[in-house]
Amino acid sequence: MCPNLSKSKSSIKIASSKPTRKKQLTSFCMCAPHPRRRSYYQIREFQMASSGDELESEDPDDELELELDLDEPAPQPSEDALPERLYDINEADAESKAATLEQLSIKDEDAWWNQVPLTNLDLSSNALSHISPKIENLQSLTVLILHDNALVALPAEIGKLEKLMRLNVSRNKLSDLPRELYSLPELRHLNISYNEFSELNPDISDLHMLEFLDAGHNSIKSLPGGIGFLVRLTALLLPYNHIKDLPPDLVNMRSLQRLDLMQNDLTCLPEDMGLLRKLQFLYIQHNDIMELSDFEGNETLTELHASNNYISNIPISMCENLPHLKVLDLRDNKITQLPDELCLLRNLNRLDVSNNSIDTLPVSLAALAHLISLQVEGNPIKSIRRDILQCGTSRILRTLQERSMAKSKDEGESDSGAGARLCGGQAGNDTAANYPDSSYQPQHQQKHFEYQFQYRAQAHMQPQAERFRVYEPPHNCPPYSRQGQEHVYDQENYETEKKFDYSGQYMQQQQHNFRFNGYSAMYQQQQQLFYGQCVVCPRWVYKLRHTRTLAVNLEEITDVPEEVFQLAQKEGVHVVDFARNQLRTVPDGLQHMQNIVTELVLAHNRIGQVPQFISQFTRITLLNLSNNLLTDLPKEFGVLNTLRELNIANNRFSFLPSGLYDLQGLEILIASDNHINELNVAGLQRMPRLSTLDLRNNDIDFIPPILGTLTNITHLELVGNPFRQPRHQILMKGTESIMSYLRDRVPR
């Protein structure tokens, strides 16, 4: 949007307060005419950019303005409201061409041949009904924004803008696009949302470079069959349409990361959803979907929003296939039961099953170490008292945890021999009936193993020393039978893993491997290398290699053997998660993985100091040290140039460690719930990419106004500190209001 001008006379002004600086016009902005008496156009000057992104000058004098002062109200804009000079702006005017060589040599930087062609044209919010065919003269355009007008058609000449990379025609009255537009060879971003499209032209598949397509808020009933040819598409947004079916070739978009289909008429998803292996965000709420797919192959999916449908159950296979899912929204459906296998969604942060028909919560939910939001209101739950449900997520999970421990204890007392074998102990009787792979196993023992395997996170189930033992091969167990246990291991995986040796015990393990019956076999397939104890078997090694994740949560461990990290390093693990344990130090064995770890989670432990070797993690992008006992970080911390997100919330910091200010790549810093009493703005200025800063609930008593000049910060949280200014009302309005308030108080 162009700022309001205060001049009262008609004028054409060329502002050049810095004559030694070359003026290069690359962008024209004509946005939203002044609603009162004055209509104006403004041309801002830009330096040459390496991309189509707009790079505005910070100098208010560094602009060219064309202003018209009208005594009568401004007329309704139309095509004629655009200055005719706009379409010839890349051409030299007569005065420039007539200048003598001597005149040009005096001020060569203003010569027309030194000017940069227009690349960015913004005509949004002008109620334009037509665009002139002369638009073809702007051959250098890479960005064209026609958002929020009254366009009913686009000129065919727009197809001649061969350098165009970004086109936004949202919020108009378009029902079709010219055929010539689909031949644009460089178009990567197309926004046609909030228009009157009833279908997408099949020729859209000719936009081979397209990466972003937003066609939401139209009346589209179906998608063309060839849409699958858009193989570079990373975001497909189709909300608020009337789509009933998805074409089968949709799954050919192998680069798709975000798929938004909310508020449509879908009844099902494509059978081959698993082919979208890069899909991270799926929005299918407010449809008519009856059941969810198993999402096999969609391992990168992190958010699944499926509220307001007709889903009656959660597939068990879906829980097994989404190891990285963080958000699962199933509110307002027809679900009657939650499966125990929800505990397989080990990274789940938010689970919303509000307004369903669920009467029981499975105790397996207590094993979700990262679950911070569990919404169950609107269900006829009878297994937990109403007052507990009203206390929120923490109280509900604690209740489920207590019941899980009680159930495990009862089962352990009823069959102590089997329990000892499961937990790595030695049973007194080695008969076949004592082992879970025995065909003679009684029914009650099968049930016992099922629960023991599922809820073995409790500390009382085994001594600390037993938690990391490698299973000894059962003495009377028959050797591995390929024919009888074929469904447990895949042939190629098994043959590959046979070659690996782990202290001489691995080869014995595969020869005498035992498996669990019933549900336990299923749990065995999904478990990581260690989950309560270090268990080495082909399937777990395969899962390490397959998921690249080493995780153990809710086990109250105080130390981790070095061998665990050595094996994880050999299997290429890059995500390490030890949240919610009793670690007092960062395990030394982590040093074996310093060149491969990208995410390290040590939250909810009792760590009081971070070792210097943490600075040697050359690929780490996320580090979560929240809810520990830290007071400082090592000085070498600043060399972690790849770190993008750091969470040190809920520790004992009284200041932000000096090493943080050298993190040139840090984008998110969460330091809430500490004792920080001072804000070092000079240090924050040295962090050019910092966009999110969370300092809630600290002891900061003064906010320096200069903080408002840090334009890179787009999300700022300051609630819960003792300062008086800005006031609470301003804090509640959000980051933009806070930053504006602070900027207004910077000394001039």
C-alpha cells in the first residue's frame, strides 16, 4: 500500500536527494486510491534485485511521485485510471533521447540506457474492470499483482510476459483465464482464489514450472485429469469449493507438501495417497469423508486436519505409518473408540477428538511424551470423572499414567515369570510355555505380554541396570524358522541385517529370536532401537534405518550406554529424542553422532549443564533443552550456524547467554518461563534471521524502544513480565502493535 501524501498542489516530483546514487526503477505500485479528495500514484525506486521479490528503499526521499489534486471527489477507478505512461515505462522518453552527449556525460547515471526495466507491478485494490493489452510491453515483468479488483477477464497479451514468475489475480470476478496464459514458461506462483471459477482448464497442466496454486473460494466441482503433470507443485490449495472426487493422477505430484481440501464435498481420498511421500500438511475438514486411509508411505506427514466429517474409527495401520505426525484433529466426527495404537504416534503434540461418541480413553495415551494438548470435551466419557476432564491435558494424562502403572503391576504379579522374561530378566523356568513365541502360550499370558510390551515405560517394572541390556537368547527357544516367521521380517532386510554384529550377541539374537503374539507382534514392528531398554533385533535395527529416529521417553533413565549411540550412528539416525526422563547430564555417547544429528530433544530432564562438545554438531537445526535446570550455555555455542530453532524455556536463566547472539541462522528462540531480567537488544541486532522471540513469564522490567526497529522479528511474546510499558492492552494486540509502539518512542 502506498502511504498518504500531504502535498496540496498538483505536482510531478522527482526526488533525488542523493545525486551520486543511481536511480533504478524496477517496481511500480498503484494501490488503493485515497478515499477522500486526492488520488495519487507512487513509483518507488529500487536497486537491482536478484529475484522477483520486491526490495523497497528505506529512504523516504528515494521515490518518484505523480500526484493529482482534485477538488471534487475522486472518480471510480477503471482502466483509464492507469497512467498511460505506465505501459511505456521501459522506453526512454523524448527528452532523454534528445539529450546531447555532453549533458549525458555530466549525469550518466540518469541516462535511459542505464535504467533497470520494470519487474514488479502491483495494481491491487483499485476496482479495475479491465487491463489494457498494452501490458505486453512490460516484457521484463516477473511479478504481477492484480489482487482485489473487479476484473472479469484478462487480456490474451498477458501470455507474452515470458519472464513472469508470480501472478496474483485473487478477489476478482474471473471465471476463466486466457489460453495464452498457460504457455508462460516461468510461472511458479498462481493465485486465482476468491473468483468465480467453476472448473480448472485442463491446459493448466502446461504450466510445468508451477510450484504454488491457490484456487480456493471458487465454485470448482472437479479437477482436470492432467493436473498430475504439475510435478513441481509444492502447495495445492482448493478450500471452499464443491469438489466431490479427486483425479487418480493427483498422487503424481511427488513434490507436494501442502494439500488443502477443506470445505468441499469429498467422500474419500485417493487410494494411493502414500505416493505423496513429501506431504506434510493435509487439510480435509468439513467434507463427507467416511473413513481415513492408512497413509502408508506418508511418513513425513506432520499435520492431519479431518474435523467435521463422518469418520467412525481411526485405522490402526494409520497409527503405524505416521511416525512424525504432530497434529491430529478429528473433532466433530462419529468416532466411538480410540485405539490403543495411538501411542505409536510418538511425536504427537495435539490430539483433538472433541464432539465425538467416545466413552473410554485408552491408557496408552499416557505414553505420548510430547502430547501437550488433548481435547476430549463433548464426548460421553465414563471412565474418567468429569472434574478430572475439566482440569485439562496434564491432569488427564497423569490419571491415565497412574492407571497404566497399576495395570502393569497387577499383570506383573499375576505372571511374574513372563514379566521377568519380557523385561530382560532370567526366568526360573525355561519351558516353552514361558516364552511369548510359544504355540503353547495360554491366553492370559498373551494378554499379559500385550500390556507389558505396551506399557513398559514405568520405572517399577525393572531395575535401572536392566534397562539397557541386550536380550540373552532364550536357551530352549527353537532356532529361527524362515518358513514359520516369514511375516516378521522382509527377506531383503533380513539378509542385509545378518551381516551386522553387535558385541557378538546380535548373531545369536537373530538365530534365537523370539516374537510376541497378538498385539505384541505389531508393537515389535514399530518400536525403535530402545524404548525402555536396549533391545537389539533385526526389526528394530531396520526401523532405526527406516525412520532415522532414536527415541526413548517416559522411562526415567539417568544414563545411556555409549553402545546405543554407536549403533545409531552406524544406522544413520539423525533425530535423537530423550524427552521426559531423569538425565542429569547430556550423554557423552552423543559425540559419536555429531556429524549426522539434525534434531536433538532433551526436554523435561534434570540437566544442569550443556557440555562444550555440543558445538561440534555441524548439521543440527533444532535443539530443545526446555524444562531442565540450565543457567548458562557454553561460549562455543555460537558456532552452530545451522541451528534454526532453540527452545530453552522453563530453565533457570537470568540472562540470554552471550553465545546465542552469534547464531546467524537462528529463526526461532523460545526462552519463556525463566528469570531473565534484562533484554540485550544490541545482541539481538546481530541475529539477522531471528523472526520469533518468546520471552513470556520472565523478570524483564524494561523494554528498550529500539527493539521496535528489529524489523526481522515478526512474532514477539512479552506477556508475564513486570514492565509497565507497553501496557497489557497493547501486548494483547499482537506483535505489530508492540513493535509500532516501541518505534514511536525511539529518540529522534
